Amino acid sequence: MSLEEIKTLLESTGLPVAYRAFPVKQAPPLPFICFLCDYSSNFNADDTVYLPVEHINIELYTETKRPDLEAQLESVLDDLCWEKTEEYLDDERCYEIIYEIEV
């Protein structure tokens, strides 16, 4: 799955989506989604990359805890294996829900 395909999948939630971050002073109001390729975890064989595997973080930002939006995002990730973490960003005064996938 390409980054463009991931972006299209995330846009199907109806939320604004950006790779890594929105341009300075152009971020939409919360909620929104950012995603990025954090690192690769390739499968190697015969001294070469046999299967490239990208580790993607999908970050949902909300002002308040929004289980409805989490469920909406999880429904579009239905065909992927994901892990989820959550934290509150004091400086930004928002929740960051991170979904980790590999493609």
C-alpha cells in the first residue's frame, strides 16, 4: 500500500488529513489526522531487501476524548493490523491517538 493510498483511505473518514503535519498556521480546527512513515522494518534474504516493510504512524488529534471518531477511523483500518496508543499533549491541549501499522 502506497502513501497516497493510505492518504485516500484516511480521507474517507471525512476528516482533514496531512502527511506529517499541516503547514505552519494552516492547520484546520480539531479533529484532524496526520500520518507519517516512521521507519522501515524490511525482511531481508540473500543479502538483499526481499520485502520492504514501512512502519506508518496514523495520528488522530481531538480536543476531547472522541470514541466515535476512533471507531470511525478504526473502521477504515479494518483490513489492516494495527496497534493503538493514546496520550494527552499538555502544550497543545489535545488528545493524540496513534495507530501503528506496517505496509
